[in-house]
Amino acid sequence: MTDAIDQGATPPAGSALRLHRELSEIWRTGPGLQRLAAVNHSILGIRFMVTALAFFAIGGVLGMLTRVQLATPMSAFMDVGTYNQVFTMHGSIMLFLFAIPMLEGIAVYLTPKILGTRDFAFPRLTAYGYWCYLFGGTILTVSLLAGVAPDGGWFMYTPLSSNVYTPGINADVWLLGVTFVEISALTLAVEIAVSTLTMRAPGMSLDRMPVFGWYMLVTAFMMILAFPPLILGSILLESERAFGFAFFDPTRGGDPLLWQHLFWLFGHPDVYIIFLPMAGLLSTMIPVLAGVPLAGYRAIIVAIIGLAFMSFGIWVHHMFTVGIPHLALAFFSAGSAIVAVPTAVQLFAWLATLAQGRPRWNVPMLYVFGFFSTFVIGGLTGVMLAIVPFDWQAHDTYFVVAHFHYVIAGAVAFPLIAGLYYWLPLLTGRVAVYRLSVPAFWLIYIGFNLTFFLMHLVGLLGMPRRINTYPDFESWTFLNMLSSVGGFIMTIGFALVVVDLIAQIRYGRRIRRDPWHAATLEWAMPIPPAPYAFASLPHIEARADRINVGTLAPQLARGEGYLGATRNGWQETLGVHMTSGAPEQLIVLPRPTYLPLWTAIATAAAVLTMLAKLYPLTLAMAAVTAGLFVFAALNAGLDRDHGLLPVGRGVSVPVHTECAHPPAWWALVFTLIADGTLFTSLVFGLLFLWVAAPNWPPVAVPDTGLALSLVCILALAAAAFFARRALVRLVGRQAPRLFIALAALALLVAIGVAVVLIGGIVPRPSDHALGATAAALLTFLALHAGIGLLFLLVATLRLASGRAGPTRTIDLRLARLWIDYTAITGALAVGLVLALPALVALLGMRP
């Protein structure tokens, strides 16, 4: 092991105990109701994980209800409507309310500790994401108790989810609730990406970052790129249901396959979004449990980056039976098979690590080997389904259900429980007594394989999926009964795990330091961790998964690293260069606040009023939500210049508010990447309908006003110009208010023209998909111009309050960046709308 801290650091004045008391006072979260104001990553990470486990229990109960229904043929346990709600909610909860939020909770809790920093870059955003997740999940769950739960499957395929086949609010609950939760997930993805890149321990260059950090970074970028297509699809389908827009109705120029494309543009990468964090846990635990460094560190990094890229190119793997051209089938089939290669690289690296070491056969290692066997089975059946002729035969059978559970459930459950046993001493300060954990493992392992392996067989025998009952075929009946028995065995095993973990928390043996003799930074602190995590930050001079924790921990506790003293009552951490890890800025984090909770409540109110079709109230609550975001921005940062401040080890850096590219800048950059993905998906939808949808061209000829369109484009360009001039004047210590006002006026003109253009669209959005897509493009423009106005409003108010100035220019920098983006995408949107008549004319010339 290599000692990763410079021994030449000089301890600050004062004792370690005094430093601990000062930091604890600064970073503490108050008792009682003040806990609702918590923004600390440790508290929020635990909340995410506990809430996800609660939803897992609900989803598990629903899954067992489906197994009771299918245990015997022609069962009357549930009627068709109830069964559809139960099986839809089982899949939706397990995917959207358990798997993704659980990985987010793990990331929120562990990532700052493993990377050697004190918290994430945007604690209030993390808190807002949690509350949105909780409220969105509650809306979905309560709908089941109210009998209005989604019943169109967790995939919500159109036209089954349209008003014609699903009247009422069942589908609306899914569309709005899942979108609510996905927006929460997207905020966390931006948080993880920015924090991983800019807030590592000083000296931790990218090639020294623990492999766990790489897994989380790649996963965050995958979420940023994968979630927008689903969010867009949900918005378009809800627009069709609520306002009659014709996106997916084939009788009006729409196409149900557009939903499948948008859904699986999210859905296929989501498989790897769920798998990669669990692989990160394995890559962190296996070297420790084997007693040797991880084999193939660089190969694993290349493999996960390659896996991320490939996962976005094979979404049609899920659509082989919808009528894809043969050449496309061959391309996506080959890609689906090749994606096994980077997965195998990781698997063999783990096996090589175990082969080089002497594995400790404890409970985490049991679950690691349980993962190996289940995931390999899931991977092999995935390669089988990548072969088009086989997929045509097995696509709508229980073989796919079995494969999906082996890949998703097996890849999540076994590494997750291994991780719980491995890291629970970090959370609780206690180690397990292992009384119930071994029998619990065998019950889960046997029950899991009995439940899902037999589904392969019943699927190969022809049993279709998504059915609530089946004929009395002897082979189907026997296998379904055994599968249901296996499900109950597995459930008993999970219950024993819960009991065992509670017993560990209550009665486990107390410890103070690393019980595993690990080599990563999360163990270089007293356990359970203090709210500030590290009394001082380490300087990393070697790969950060080969650290001598026993030597490093006391040094950091004595304040011998960076930020080993308190200052101004600030919650301080360091920002570093993205690639080299050199210290660049002092980041002052916000204190506990109720604002995230109130903002999430307002957002939830907007969702609920939309469900109730109270659209004026929806607009009012959306305005309240925007107002709370503006209010939160007004008090962010510092109210004066501080210049260079010492941070230890002879280094001085500016406060983040005086830097050109603080974390907020990168957060907006990554947000715009996500938003650009949404815009690209919208353009893809327009072109897909133009090329493939029935009932094109429309009867009515599109006619867009050229003069008004040019005015809109010029107004956007003017707004971008004036925003840039305002920033130049601010940096030059001149008043920027005139140019801010001119930029705002230009945005208002663009919004007004966009509204007029929407009102004059031919054909009407409710008459044909061409008009609906044109309206969507112009609405995108108007909405983003409106957000640009909010950026300018924040900049103006902060200038007036003295929180912005010639050296604190981030507010205008963010406004300029957003308006530049709006001008580019707005011009593209208007240009596409102007091109619609020519596109329709091309359709008219087709043979």
C-alpha cells in the first residue's frame, strides 16, 4: 500500500478535538423538525436508500401477488383490471422507484467519501431531488390504493395507453408520476457528474481516481443522455391524452412505434445504468475481500466507457418484432451481441483479482459469487435474444421475463446486499454477527433461481407474458407452481436479511475504524462518519484505491491536510481541476434550509393539479415553483469579494463565487447536454413520423409565416447579443442593466411571436401529427426563452443586492450560456417549422 498524503504538511494550531467540535457545530443538522431541512449528503444518501428499500418491499409484495395469481391455471385470485394494475405497478416500482433511486442513494452517500471530499457541489439540489422522488413515488403508490393505478404495463405502450383504450387518469398517473421521479433522477445525475469531476481530493487526477468514481461518472453521463427521451415521450403522450395532440394516433399521422423508440432510447441504456453502479460496488469490494489490488484497472475503465457508448446504439434490440428492415435488424443484432465484450472484460477482471488473492469467505463474498452465477445466466440469455430468429420466437414469452429478471434483479440484488454488509459498519459503527445472514443468502439464491430459471422453460414452452391467467396445460401448471413457490422462498430470504441487518444495527459489535483493512478513502475517518466526513482533506499522490488507511486517518483527524481549520463559520471544501486534480477554488456550501422541501411540495402540487385537469392551478403552482428557485438563487454564494484564501499546504485559491467556471457553470453545461438530448429526440420524432408514419402527407397544407419566423429568430439572436454585452460591461466595471433589459425585451418578443405562430399552425395540432410536432418545437422555444428571462431576473436582483459584481460574474455567465443555447435551438426549431411545407412536398413526390 502507498501512503497517499504528503508527510510534510504542518498541523494547524489547536487540538484535533477542538477542530472536531468546531466542524461539528458548523456542519450539524438540527434535531426534530429541523431534520427536514437537512442538505448533508450522508443524511440524504441514507434517506434515498431507506426510501428505495421501502418501495422495494411494496414492489416485492406486488410481485408475489402476481405469482399467486399465476400459480394455478384459470385463477380467480385477481380480476383482469386489478392484475393489470398490480403487474404494472410491480414493474414500475422496481425500475423507477427502487433500482434507479437506490443507485442514486449509494452514489450520494459513498461518492464524496470515496473521492475524499466533504459533500456534493449542490446539497440543496440533492435535497430537492430526494423530496421529488419521495412525493412522486407516493403519488404512484397511493394511486394503487385508490384503484386508479397505471394498468398499461410498466412500458406503457401506445395505443393501449391512449385515451381510447385507457380512459380515466390511470395512464396519466404513470406519465406524470414517472416524469416527476425522472426529473429528480436527472438532477442527481448532474450533481454526481459535476461533483465527481470538480470536487475530488487534491492531487487525485482522473488516472488516480478509484474505479468506483469512474463507474459513477459514466453512469451519471448515461443518465444525462438517456432520461430525456423518456421525459419527452411522457410529455408528448400526456399532451395527446390531455389536449388531443396527435403524436401517436395513426389515424391522424402519428405512430405508436414512436413511443417505443423514445422509451427504449431510455430503456436499453437504463439496463446498464442500473448495472454499472453495482459493478462499481463489486470492483471496490472484491480487491479488499481478496486482499490484492484490482486487476485490469485501465481495461475496466475502457470497458465501461465502451459499454456506455454501445448501449445507446442498440435500443432496437427490444423492437425486433415490430417490422424493422432486414439491414437494420442485422446491424442491431450484431451490436447486441458485441455489447457482451465490455461486460466480459469486467467479469474476467474480477475473476482474475480473486484468482490472484485469497478470498475471505464471509457474507459479502457469498453474495458476490451469487451475482456471478445469476449474471452470467442473464448475459447468455441476452446473447440468445440478440439473435433475430430466436427473438422472433421468444419475444412475447416468459423467456424474456426470465432474462430481464436475471439481468436486472440478479445484477442489483446480490451486489446490493453484499454492499450493505460491507459498508454497513461505515453507517452504523458496528459489525455483523452473521447469525441469520448465511441461511438468508441460501434462501434468496435458491428462491431466485427457482423462480426465474423455470420461467425460461415455461417461456420456451410457449407461455406468453403479460397475461393474468392461462389454460390448464400440465407443463405450464407445474412450472408456474414451482416458480411461485420459489418466489415465496426468496421473499423469506429477503425478510431474514432485513431482520439480520436490524440486529446488526442494534446489537452488532462496535468498532472505530476500518474493519476490512480496505484501501479506499471512505475508511480513513472515524465511523460512523461525522457530518463533515473529513476533518481535513488528503493530498493524493498515488492511485486512491491503494491507500494506507491506518496511517492516513489519524493525520487527517489532526488537521494535517487541506482545510484543517475553520473559517467564518463556512462549510468549506475544495474544487479541483477536472483532469489533474490540482486545487482551483474554495467551495463554500449552503447551510440546512427548508427551501428544497417547499420547492418540491410546490412541484408536487403542480403534478397533482395537472392530474385533476385543473390547468390554471397547474400554471399557478409552476409559477410558485419557479419563484422558489429564483428565491433560492438570490441568497446563494457570498456577498463580497475575498480574493485568494489559504487552504493549507501553502496553497491559496479564490472562493468559487470569484471563479469563471465554478460548479454551477458545469452544472448548467451538463443540464444543457441533457436538454439538447431532449431537443434532438424531438427532432428525431418529427423526422420519424415524416418518414414512417401512416396518413402522411396531411390533407391541409402547412403554411408558416416567413416574416414572423424571421422576427423570432432575429429576436433570439438579439437576446444573445445583448446578454453578451451585459457581461462585457459587468467585467469592465460598467453598469450592465440596460443590456440586461434589452435582452429581456428581445426574449419577450420571441415568446410573443412563438405564441402567434403556434396559434396559426396548419394543420391544427389536434388534427395531424405534423401540426402537433410543429407546436411542440415552438413551445420548446417559448419555454426556454421564458427560463432565460428567469436567469436575467436573478442576475438583476443579485446585482442590486451586491451579490454579483465585476469579479462575481457567474449569474450573467449562466444567463449568457442559457440564452446562447436558446438562440441556437430556437433557430433550429423555427427552421424546421419553416421546412415543413418542403418536407410535405417531398412526400407528395414519393412513388
